[in-house]
Amino acid sequence: MDANTVTAICATIIALLSLTISFLQARAVRQHNRYAVRPLLELWTPRRHGGKTGVQLINQGLGPAIITRTILKLDGQVLGGWDEPTVDRMRESLPTRPRAMTIRPPRAIPTGFDSFLLSLDDFDREQHAWFADLIKQRIQIEIHYESLYGGEDFKAALHVDRP
């Protein structure tokens, strides 16, 4: 092997290593960009005596959430999605009709979104004990969503792991 052959082999190895590093770096940048717009939906159940109480949907993430599907269960029975007909059917069985905001997929939930899905404006612990029981024990909500990139199937859930 002469010096030209050794130089050519070394140059080829360096080029292949450089190509590999460029590929890995591009992959890391794409992953970083996905995290830079990742939504994070959370369902909260604040109970404020004398104030607004219910199930609250919040997007704590860095990007909008695209809702792909929703599931509503009451006492373990699937009623359907969190859409107007299903939520209205659930509210008809309650002593007082709480306010509701429904979601029909696909829907974008912007960054910083903070709104009640189901609520009573002037909550009284004694008078509305049935509502506290509803949001604490009886109702189960799943919201499946993804980022603008799509395909992730993230999930926000309220009381889903209960038997």
C-alpha cells in the first residue's frame, strides 16, 4: 500500500464519519423541534366553595394540541365522546344542569388555553354535593391529542385508571 492509497482510505473514513454525524445531528434537531411545539393537556377538578367548580381543561405545553378523539364515561359506562349530544344526555340526568363546553375532533386547543369543560358557577358544598361526587368519583374523561407534527397519540385523562 502506498501513501496515496492510505490517504484515500483515511479520507473515505472521515467522510463516512462526517456523514454519520450530520445524520445524527439532523435527527436530534428534528426531535428538538418536536419538543419545542409539544402540547401538554391536563384535566383539573378545582372545587371552590362560592366560586366556579368543575372539570377544567388546560394546555400547559409549548404548542397547540390537536384533539383526535374523546371518551366520556359515567359510572363506568361509555356514553360516547365529549360532544354536544352525549354531554347533553349526561346533563339531563343531573339535578341541576351544569355549564358545558364540548369538543368535536379534530379541534385545535391553543397554547395557554384554560377553560372549564363542565362547571357550576356558584358552588355550594352542601347544596351541590352531587356535583362534587360527579367530578370526583363518577365521571371519567379521556382526551386523545397530538402536536402539529401528528402521530403521537398523547392522552389527558380524568379518573380513567379507576376500576
